[in-house]
Amino acid sequence: MPETSEIIIEAKNVTKLYGPNKAEAARMMRAGAEKDEVYKKTGTTVALWDVNFRIRRGEIFVIIGLSGSGKSTIVRCLNRLNRPTSGQILFEGQDLMKLGKKELLEFRRKKISMVFQSFGLMSHRNVLGNVAYGLEVRGIPKEERERKAKEVIAMVGLEGWENQPCESLSGGMRQRVGIARALASNPEVLLMDEPFSALDPLVRRDMQFELLQLQRRLEKTVVFITHDIDEAFKLGDTVAIMRDGKVIQIDTPERMSAHPADDYVRRFIESADKSRVLSAKNVMITPASLVRVTDSPAYALGEMRKNGLSTVYVVDEKLRLRGILTIYDALRAHSEKLAVADVMQKEIPVCQPDSLVAEIMPAAAEASYPLAVVDEKERLVGIVTKANVLAALI
Amino acid sequence: MNWLFEFPFVAKPDVNAIDQATRSFASKASWFFEDIIGAGLTQFVNAINWLLGHTPWILLIALVFFLGWKAKGKVTSGILYAALLFFIGVVGLWDLMLMTLSIVIASVIIALVFGFPIGILLSYSDRASNIVRPIMDTMQTMPVFVYLIPALLFFGMGSASAVIATVIYAIVPVIRLTSLGIRQVDAEVVEAAKAFGSTRLQALVKVQIPQALPTIMAGVNQTIMMAMAMVVTCSMIGARGLGNEVLIAVNRTEIGRGLVSGISVVILAVILDRLTQGWFADKKKKTEKKERRLLPALKLALKKAHEPASAQSLKGEEQNA
């Protein structure tokens, strides 16, 4: 993003206090007290203290912080779901605190929209009904709003799911609905409050990628909240780190990793090592095909040919892992009229769903075929390829 | 040591004075209570009774069959409820049953008309909720017979006072569960409604009430059941119907008569309960059951297949394998 582009949102000295004794709490904070100390003495929570930032049009502005750092509070100030105790939020130069009731509705309907952590979908409406909601409350006629809703549903890759109830969708798809709903009214700014935190890492990666593509194409301004430093650096044009209701540093990801403002930021950045966070169940995939012990070698060969595989896992009737069959063994068995059980390799490396990626990396790198993931009953639940491991780490 | 076992002083409330005051107020205001409200309620009950009485019995039974079938999703349930209703007709209590049903329907309609908005109000205001909750607790724990006396005083013998007493007794669950249901709607969903620019009314009508509907319907169901229970008691203040039959049986110690009318009351209650309970609660269960039948492995595969983008990237990775 060019540094010169226009400022769309500006937060000026935004402070939010909850509790009985706001004046005293503010006095203590000005004197340099800590958040916990203020709460103990006055019973007042300092959710935000003197927050300042500028968001440029068309950028992804990421706010990162641990829970309780005030990141969700500040993002809700931007569409006035929360009202700051003091300070200003300027949207295109207009002070949001001065909006009247009607102006606020208009602002929320046309200028800004939001995506929620647990999706915030209305379970009594289907996908189309959810996506069209913002247009519906604006009073746009049914035909037009459904046409627009269908456009954005197609944009997020949910074509054909319009009439499904939201409960029938997976987490990733639900959040696609959430994003489509936020895009439907063609707002200028998208607020995203930890939109991918509830998704499993594999899906999260895809969604991050798609969000980037979508954002670059539509050139929307995105305010993205997360507690995941990797996500922040991957998506953010600008990243703001928050702690205890204060902004500690605002910078581009590159500059932030090169020059962390203090130890807290440094520790945050260093915590980004995924192989110690992700486990086998996060990176594994479902095997394309399985062969049973009792199947014939000819069937096994057919399966391998159909799916373009050189090896296939052999399981018993309860899905318990029995061995692995390579294409050479299968061919040998076929010509020598042996059973699958006679030629398969029985000693194979396995791992558990909860094994960390860091632990299984050596085994996955060494083996000439995918690593099998088995549960406590020896049932095959998935496989991990070298490609899966690499893809999860970059 | 007598003072340990006797109260230092006793100030008995002058119950006679309360009597006198209520009585004189009732007679002074009888033009309002008896002539306007009472007469209106009687008309209302009679109108419903007229409607039910002019519906062929076979139509009512068919309706119960159909609703029972749809509510429970099983034809056998429909047949069972229809057969039970048929039994009431066969033992000769059809008209009395219709009378009881009329009072129940009238009371429930009035209870919902008042209870639903009150419930919505209470869901918005903690203060109102704190004030009204003890009143509702009192309404529910007060022995039901106590309602009968003022109802009798103000509205005279008959179905009008029965409706009043029943409404007071049965309105509580719909208020409570409407308020509870709306409060329990996922905070993020309500936030979403606001964030997309809903007015308060739009958020209420388009999001909060539909989301709270299963809970609200549980309240409606309970209101119906409590109305049913009260209507039987109301035979003591001259409400006609099945309850009256039970009362006569008690007074004359006729066990046979009591048994037959008692069973009819139970049947009516069971049918009302099942028909109003099934609509919302069951739909959820059915989908859950279906899901449980799927094998875990199949489910995993399905989940991945439903993920359009990741499915594509998965294919690529499998080919590497």
C-alpha cells in the first residue's frame, strides 16, 4: 500500500472504561498506574487507554493482542457497537460519536460491516437469507437483494449452497457465509473480529489466502483482529500490537520483526513457530483410497491406478491399520496369485493425531510413503505427506 | 419461661375489613368488571364454544390426527391421539370436553396476548425484570384456590371468572420463557443484527424472536398445560365442562363418574401437550439423529469434500503422495 493513500479511519485518544469510578480510574492511569492496580483500587476496568491509529483506504490493518488486550473492544468502537468513554473515531473525517440515530443506521448499512469470530449467523435463515440480511433491513426489494446476495455467495465460492440451512455447513463454509454477508452491502470497510480463530488450521490457511485474494481484487479496507502473530504478519499491510488496552507498536510486518518496540513485542514475534503448535490431526488428509486385507490384489491395483497412487494402506473391517501395499508388491501378488496380506509391509511408521508436527517431521521426511495417523484403537484416521507438513509450516 | 413459646404481641390482620373493602369495591365497580370485562369474556368463550360445537366431530379428530402426525413425524402418534379423542366422544363427554377446551383456548389466547409483550419488555430491562420476577413467583406459588375468591367476587359465577383465574395462573411461563429465550440469543448474532444496521424493532422481529422461538414455544406449551390444570379447578366457581363433572363425582362419591371424566381430562391434557410440544423441539432432534448414524470416517470425508477450496488443494497433495 502506498504510504500516501488517503486515511479512511482515524482513532484519536480513544479510551473506554467500564465501572463505577471512571474519573478516579482516569486520574490513576494518567499518573502511570497499571490496569490491574486501577481495577483493584477503583473497581473500574480499563478496556482501552489513549488508543491512536490511522487506517489507510484499501489496506489490511491487523490489530493483534492476547485476550483482554482490548482488541475486540476497539474494533467495536469503529462501528459504534461500543461507545468510547472519551476520544474520537473519525471515518472519512466524520466523527462517529456525533452521528444521530438515523445517521448511525445509514453508516452501518452502507459504509461498514462486520465478520464475527463464531460467525454470528442466524440459524433460522438459510445461507441466502443470512447474506441478504443487511440489504433486507435497508428495505431493498426481495428480487434485487437476492440477486446481489447470490453474486457475493458465488464470489466466496458457495454457489449452489444458497438454500441450505447454516447448520449443514462446516466451519469454513459458515465463515464464508459471514464474509459474503459482510460484502453484500458493498461497504467500504470490513471489520473482522478473529474471523478464522474458530477454524481448524488447514481450513484457516485456505481462508487467509482467499481473503487476501478477495481483498486485493475488491480493494476493501479490512480491519482484522487476531491473536495469532503468523496470521497478522501474513495478512497485514500494517500491524498494531495491543496490550492491556494500549497500542504498543504500529508498523509494517517487516519493520516490526526487524525493530520490535519492546520485549513484549519481541516475545510475541518469536512465538511464531508453527511446528510446535500444529499437530498431526491439523495437517493430515483423508487417504484417497483404502484396501481391505480381504480384497484381491487386482482390486488393489485398480484402486491405485484410479487414484494415481503408488502405495495404498491396508485396513481390516474395523478400519484398523494392518499394513501398506506398494504397487510392486501388488503386481507381484497378482502374478504369483498371492493374497494382499502375504505381500504387504507390516512394519510401518505411524503417529497419533496429537503428535506435534515437529515430532513427526523426521519420520515423514524419511519414509518413502505418507505417514499413517492412527487413533488409540489402531484405526486409520488420516495420512500425512511431506507436502502436507511443508504446506502447514510456510 | 412462657415468653419463649409465645409471641410478645399478635396483630392479626383484620380479614373482615379486607373482605368488606373488596366487597364494596366490587359492587361499586361491578359495571366495569362484571358488565364490561365479565360479559366480554363470557361472549369470547361462548364464541369459541359455538365454533367448536359447530365443527363436525370427525373434522376435529381428523385435525388432531394430522397435527399429531406432523408434530411427531409418525403416523402412529396421529392415530393414537385421534383414537384417544374418539374415546372421549364415545363415553359421552364430547360437549363437556369442548366447553373445557373453549375456556382453555380463551385463557391461553389472553395469556399470550399479554404475556408475550411483557416477556419482551422484561428481556430488555433488568430493572423491570427484578420487579416483576417476585410478583410472578407469588402468582405461581399462591394456592390456586385463593384466586378463585376475588375472581368470584368481581366477575360472578361462570366462565368469565374461570378465564380470569386461569389467565393469572397460566400467564407466568410464557412471560418467563419469552424473556429467557430472548436473553439467551447468542450475543454475537444480536451484535451482527445491529452491525448490519437493524433498527431495534428489526433486530427483535427478524432476529431475536425467531432465534428465541423454540424457548418461547416451550413457554406457550407450559402455559397451555397450566391453563388446562386450572380450568379443572375452576369448576368450583361455576366453570362448566369436564372439571364440573369431576366435582360432581367428588361431591356424590361416584367413583365411576370420577374415573371416566378424570381420564378424559388426562386425555385432553396429553393431546394438547404433545401437539404443542412437538413442533419446534423435534425438528432439531431429527437432524441430530441422522448425523449420529453416519460413520465417523465418512463424516470426515464428507466434511473435507464440502470444503470447496481446500478440497482442490487436497487433491493436488494426494497426487504427490
